[in-house]
Amino acid sequence: MNLFFSNISMIFNINLIHSTIRSSTPVLFAALASVLTQQADILNVGIEGIMLTSSFVAVIISYFTGSWVLALIAAMFTGLIFAVIIAISHLNFKADVFAIGMAINMIALALTRFLLQKILKTSGSFYDKAIVPLPRFNIAFFSNNATLKSLFSGYSLFEILGIPLVFYVSFMIYKTVWGLRLRCVGQNAMAAATAGINVYNKKFEMILWSGILAGIAGAHLSLGYSQMFTENMTNGRGFMGVAAMFFGGANPLWTWIGCLIFGFTDAIASNLQSFGLPPQFMLMIPYLMTVIVLAAAMARYVKIEKYSKSALVSSAKSSKEA
Amino acid sequence: MNENKLVLMQGIYKSFENVHAVIDANFDLNQGEIHSVVGENGAGKSTLMKILYGIHKPDMGTIFVKNKMYHSLTPADAIKLNIGMVHQEFMLAKGVTVLENIILGNEPHKGQKINYSEAQRKISYYIDNYGLDIPLDKMTKDISIGEAQRTEIIKALYRGAQILILDEPTSVLTPQESEQLFKILEAMCKDGKSIVFISHKLNEVMQISNRITAMRQGKTLATVKTQDISIPELAKLMVGREVFLNIASSDHSSRSEVVLSVENIFVPGEKELSKIRNVSFAVYKGEILGVAGVDGNGQSELAEAIAGLRPVEKGKIVLNGVSIEKLPTLSRRKLGFAYIPEDRNSQGLNAGMTIKENLIGNVFYKPDFAKLGVLRENNIKLLAQKLVDRFDIRPPIIKANVSSLSGGNAQKVVIAREMNEDASLLLACQPTRGVDIGAIESIRKSILDAKRNGCSVLLISSDLEEILSLSDRILVMYEGKITGILDISEANEENLGLLMMGAPHV
Amino acid sequence: MFKNSVKNTLLTIVLSLLVGALLMLVFSYNPIYAYNELIKGAFSNAFNFGGTLEKFVPLLLTALAFAVSAKVSIANVGVEGELYLGAIAAAWAGVAFKGLPPFIHILISFFIAMMVGGLWAAIPGALRAYWRVNEVCTTILLNYVAKYFTAYAVNYPLSAHMGVPRTPDIASSATLLRILPPSRANIGLFISLAVYLFVWFMIQRTTLGYKIRSVGANVEYSRSIGINSKRIMISGMILSGAIGGLAGAIEVMGIYGYFLDNFSTGIAFDGMLVSLIAINDFRLIPILALFLAVLKQGSLGMERFTGIPKALIDIITALFILLAALQLLQSLRSSKLLHKFSKKKELA
């Protein structure tokens, strides 16, 4: 019995909260990037590629200048450049946004591999203690209590900023003029246009914001979550962000929940590894869980829709549901 | 002479790809008048007004508003010039509230935040002043069509519209609701507003306008004072020839066998008011049963339930003695069911395929046209050619993509396909919507031909005139239920209109 | 339409090669010398040309796989996963059914690989058809699941215990005949071409193909006609996955002779992009697949003799995709508008 509890506590412990936040933050920023364009009815699948390139740029700049601030700015700028490419291709040239996104992802992989070779003269991964990471914070308040200390210390910059950002984005989208116009552009572009709103500008703006957030996601990945660059280090996290967005119906708060679910399973998986299960299964679990959770969420949406449309339900009930 | 005109449009040209939508059109508007623009579908009325509202830029021509000259406008410009437009397709975002749709682009705010109470206050002025009752806090996807239209009107007024353009507003209203609308419009005119009323319904236009401009094939033919012209003269202007729209239907059926029996069905609906609850009726052999009603009262749901595209939650549907409510669409078709869907673009035709491929949509799997799964191209070509000739589809190039056809010809493809096989029940939904007059005649004739050949027709149409001219019996739907069934001998616009509003049959 | 696409495609090829030349100059390489070595690396002798053919086969099949799913309007980005699963299935079958006559053994291996790939693709297909789950997300995530699963399989139950993560050699009765020694080009070439022609015929000339094309272009129309759209969507995905699985099987049975962990460097993604550039036009797929195979094979020789890193060619390839996606504008403009059945036609 004691063995059972001590085993359980190896998996579920207070560190799990910290690990969950740690694992979910890169996905969160990618997810928020996805939410912003999705509200304008644009599915940005290039977030993965932007993240990867930005994480590379962040490491390089940090390494050569010793400043994480410059690195962060460079990463955001990288995201901006890619965003401009996507925006012009899709909005001006009417290219299929999916094709553009996948092309960006390919370019990012090839480009980072190439530049890693050319500039840092190495391949696979790059680590050096000269790389300056994003700052870490401790909430000194609890430094007396050992357990609480571990819970409230060692958070990277964006792990902290991510949470208020979710609420800020939510506020912006649902309570402000800017947000109302965004939602209308996404739901009925013609309606927005006839109301005098410049749909092209709005969509362009959202793609840019998406690029910037993806850039931050990349910078955090290589300078906050880790302190190095590895080829293909995003490893699908950009797409997890998109999945989280679908899970949350493009609502920032629910999207955040989706990211936390991913972070949670990722954190548990690492804990489970110490039990001797094959490592490949542990690596598999977050991806599998994301698919399952996403499928369950969509199935639920379908079920709710079916219920609200049903003629067998009395009118009072179903309009409450609507 | 021009100084008194509120709006003056001169020499306007507009083309889309190869289609000349507007050719050398002229239009003017006086202060305080109701000026109607009439013409059949495709005459260019909407396009011309969309140019005034800034949705389209003219290729040539000038626009004067309050004596200032413009070569083109944007909607933002139009709004600044106090021009407002209520479109045929409602320009509303479904996932926000009615209030939010109204204030879009002109939101009262405190800093970044929207000031909802201020918005509420401002809008209430219009609701109270003109009697435009709407539920401000409801999600737009849940409101009725009448409410949506009133929302559109308030939207325009809220932005300070003094010139209001209405594009076919009565196409979604009952006769009684239309009367209400006219009262509102007259009140606005007394208040100093000027109105452009786009319509193809000559009765209404004669009733409410001060002046009428007739358009045909993109040109503005004449602008007259209403008192100076009569309906037949107006119709002749619109069409260019004498028009006979009342095709007298031949002998009325005798109630013999039942082809389709709908028994106590419950069908889910997009909106609360369009859900079908406990509806029953029968269609007899050799008759045309017309289903009248304002769009959105469950007709679409009923049609889809019979076609197999929407589940029947409870109840039975029996076709030629076989219960079909649980059968897939293909099985129903094999039992003698033919279907002309409501939306020819998204349901009736496949824009990604050729005319030939669209014509064989209901027969491609049959032994004549496929052997061991491989399509028999020769037979397919022969059939397509035969149908194109028989139904006069122009241009008759079966290899061409179906989207190259005009509205009327495209609809003929749907009809050709569905009438090809000997069906026992044809479900025709809005068969002449968006179709030019020449094609309307031939389509209505085809429906009568079907009846003559022994096929029963369930005709669903929001065009009362069409229902009255083709049906043997008429069934009226309101809020998902049947409010009455009348024989053609006893039906007229007035009692049908009342039933369409929900008044039970006396 | 075909002429237009060919012209556009050729223009894009020339354009991307020019951009590539510019990039080379930026990094002070000689483009003429480089391209020369590229051509030599792809064609000059049996080994090199065979190498081109080796790369051509999986590119053709994975592009075909994606094009088939695109025909039902679903983006099967999971072909990479199906490739891996088909490969490991073939690696297993190649050992498990030792003793059978070669023809039967090969057929069984193919069949199992295709079944595995098809069923794997059926999952995101069903999720999309029934619950509207976005297939881009699910297929990409499932790729990782498939890859990690095969990594597990090759390190544990199916391992050859040789120190390298691989399965034991498959039986000679399951091996595909080599056609151009000393390269590894094999009869998989003819098999893949046959599959390509068969699939093309099926899509254009059969009732199933009609249903697939109809559902892909307009689901609502298809339902009105009586086609079971959900079933067709899933069928399209199963076919797509099966082709992906076959690609993996041919890699194992023709090239390697066993399953090696992580043997694919994103072949399926390249195939997908071939398909995207071809606007899913079946006629262009083999041409573009061959072009890409030439680039890949040639860049190896180019790197060896000029020192230009292969990654530069990867960038050019990706740029090619980007440029092609933009070029699509001209041809896409005329085709996309046809697909949209725009309101303006109503005015005629």
C-alpha cells in the first residue's frame, strides 16, 4: 500500500503544476497565434515553421550579442517577416493558405538546418554557455516553505506572462471595438465590408500579430523552455497549438485549457518514464492525447448542435441551450 | 436642373469578366421621394445600386451626391454621405448579438471598451420612433428573417442614413408584413428621408412609389412618374414583349391514390421556429401540391426530410407504400423520388463538374451508363446531348463547366436531370428563384409536363404567384406547422397571406 | 488547362533555379559549376541515374497518395505516418511469411502494408467525416504517434538486436528485383507507375471515381444525388493511406531489405508538396516528382564535388513550392472562380 502511494506520488506531485505550465507555454503562444488568425477566418498552418525559425534566430542573436532582449526582438521580427510573406501571398495573390503554410514549414526546416551548418558550423544541435536565456523569476514570498518554494520559483519570463496574456487577448476579442470588428470580419467579411471596415487591412493585421506571437513562442522555446537549438525542435508543437485552438473553438480561455491538457500529459509522461516503460510510448502520449481530446471536443460540439436542433426537445429547453 | 437632385448617376458602365451588368445607366433621386427601380432578375438593378453604395466601382460614369462629383465610392464613403443599403442577402455576422451587428463600424466606446449601454440608448430611439421591433441581445443566428430585415434597416438608420436603398425587401415577407414595411417607409419619407426601392413585383411598386425607373439587360430604359404608367406598360418595358405569366393549369386531379404520405413527423431545424413538429399531409397521384409560406418557417427542413438529407426524429414518410424515413437518399431515388433542391448552386449542381457530369448525377451507376464500375462514356454523351436539346440549354456544350451557364440555364440542367427518369414524386423547391423570365416560363411548363405524365409534384415556393398559378391544392406552413390546406378554387393572396402569418384557417 | 499548367510549372522551375543560382552567388559558390555537378549527380552513370529512380518512386507514390485525398477535399498530411507503418508492416511480413513463393510473398507483404496504411488513414478520415475534426491537425499529430510506434517496434519486439535500431533482413522471396545495379533501383518503379495509371483511370473513368470527384467538389450536391458522402470521404482516405503504405513497403522491400528507424527524411512531405504544386493535376505529378528526384539525387553529387551543402538545395526546393503556390494565382484564378460559381454569372 505504501509502495502504491509512493509510486502515485512520483507521478502526481506538486511539481506537476510547474511542469504543466512549463510544457504548455510554448504551445500556448502558438495556440494564441492561431486563435488570432482564426477569428479572422484564416487557418495559419505556418506557425510551426515560424516558431522553428524564430527559435533559431533567438539562439543566434543571444549567442552573438549576449542580450536576451535583442534575441527576443529579433525573434519577433522574424515572425513578422514570415507573416508578411504569408499575408501577401494569401491576401494579394490569393494563394491557398494551407499550401503557403506548409511551404513556410518546409523552408523553416531547410533554412535552419542550412544556417546552423553555415553560421555555427555544426549540425544536430547547438549549445553553448554563452547563450543568454530569458530571465527566470522566483516569487520570494514563499521562500520559507520548501514545497511552496518549488512551486513558485524558477519560472521563465513567458511562463508567467502567458497567463495574463490569455485574459488580455480574451478581453480584446470580446469586449473591445477592435475585437468586435475582428469577429465580424471572420464571420461575415461582406457584412464587415458593407459596414465600412477594411477587411484586407484587418486580415493582414491579424496575420502579423500571429507572426509576432509565433516568434515569441519560438524565442521561448529555445531560450526559456530550453537553452539551446536543436534541429526541428518544435517537433509538432505549432500544430498542437492549432489543435488547442480547435479544441477551444478559437476562444482564448478554452484554448488555454487545451494547452494545459497537453502540458499535463507531457509532464505526466516524463514522470512515467521512471517506471521503465519504453521511452517511445512516453513520447507518443502527448500527441495521442491531443488527438483524443480534440476528437472528444469536436464530438461534443456536434452532439450539442444536434440537441439544439432537435424537434423533440421542448422549445423552452432548447432555446436555453442556444 | 441638377441642383435639386439628391443623387445623380450618369453613364454608368460595369462589367464582371465577360458579363456586362450595367450599360450606360442613368438614375436620379429627389429629396423625400420613394423611387423604385424595376426589372427582372439579372437586369442590373442590384448592381447599379451597389455601385451607389460603394460595393462595386463603376468602369465608367459619374456619381453626384448632393452636388459633389465622384467617380467611385467605398462603403465608408457612402456611409459618410448618409447613404444606407439593406441588401437582399443579409449582411449580418451570425456569431455576435443583434446590437453588435448594428453598431459595427460605429461603436460607442470608452477607450478600447465598447459602451454597450450607450449603444442601447441610441438604438432604442429608432426602435421607438419607427416601430422597428428587434431583440437587441439575442445572438443573430437565432433571430427570424423579419427581425433580421428590421435589424438591417436600423443598421442603416443608426449610421445616419438619409438615403435608404432597399434591395427586394418584400421577397422574405408575407403580404401583411409588406404592408407594415410600406407604412414604415412612408413615415420615413415624411421625416425627410429618401428611398430607393428595388423590386420585380410590379403591384407593390405601383402602390408605393413616386417615380419608377425600369431596367432591362443592364440599361435604364425609362424613368417615369408612377401616375403616368400602368402595370402592363411597365411589364412590357421590363421584358420587351408581351408576357403571359398565368399559365392555366390543365384539368385538376381527382383524389385517387396517395403517392406520398407524411405522418406525424418531427424534424430538427436550424432555428426554433423552423423545426417541424407533428406535421402530416398527403400528396395524391397526378396533382401538384403547393407549399406556401415565408422562407424560414420549416419548408427547407421539410424538403430535406423528404429527400433524406435531414433525419426524421419521429413519425413516418411513406412513398408508394414504402416507408422511407429511415432510408438513404439513393434508395428513395430508386423508389421514384426526384428532387430539385432549393439552392441550385450548393445543392443542385456541382460547380466543379461539367454539364454532362451534372446531367447524369442520378443515373451514372445504372447498367446503361456503367459496366462493372466503369463509366460508359458513349451512352453518357448521348444522354447528355439528348437532354440539352430537349430542355433547350444554352450554350449546348456538354463538356463545358456547369458554372459557365446563366441562372436560368443552370436551373434547366437540374430540371433536365430530375425529369429524365420517370419519377412518381417530384419535390421542387423554389424552382424559379433567381431565374430570368424566359426560363421561368419554360420551367413552369416543365413542371406541368411532369404532372401530365403522371408524376406528382410537391412544389415549395415563397413566390405566391407561382403557387397560385401551378397548384391544385395549397398547403401553408408557419413556424414548422401546417396552418391550412386549401383547394385552388378557394385560395387567394389574402387568405393565403393570413395563413402564412399564422392565423388558423377559418 | 494542361498547357497553361505546364507553361506555369516550367516557368516556376526556371525561376526557382535562378533564385537558387542567386543564393549560391551570395554564398560565393559558382552556380554553373554547381548545376553541372547536379545534372551529373542525377544522370551520369547507372549508379546515379538509379539513385534518381530510387527517389522517384516514393515521391510519385506519396504525391499520388496526397492527390487522392485531395480529390475528396481532405488534406492527408499523414502520409509520412502511413509510409512508416506500411514499411514496418512489410518488414514484419517479409520475415514472418518466409518460405512462400516470391510472387505470393511480395503480394502478401504489399497487401498487409496497404491495409495498415489504409486503416491508419481511416482514423482521421472518420474523425473528419463524422465530427468535422480538422484533418491537418490530426494527421500531423498521428504522424508522430506512428513514428514513435515504429521506433518502439524496431527497438523492442521486432528488433534485430544488431546494435542499430533495425529489423532483421526480410526473406529473399519478399525482396524486389533490382533493375539497374549497382544502384538500388528496383521493379518498384514499374509497380508504382502501374499504380499511378490505375488510380488515375479509376478516378476519371469509374463510378467510384465519379463519386470521389463529386464529393471533393461539392458535398451537398453529392448528398442530394444520393451519394453517401461520409463513406466516400473515408474511402478516399483509406485509398490514400494504402498508397502511402505501399510506398513504405517498396522502400523496405526494394531499397533497404529491412526497416531502419527514421529512414525517411520527410519523403512524404516532399510528395505532398509535389502534389500541391501540380494543383493535384494527375498529369503533372510524375513530371514534378521526377524533377524533385533529380534535385535530390543531384544535390548529393553536387555536395560531394563542390562542397555546397545539400541543405541549400532543400531551400531551393522549398522556395520552388512557395513560388509555385504564388504562380498558382494565374491558373488558380481561372479555376478557382469556376469552382466558386460566383454570383456574377446570374446576371447573364
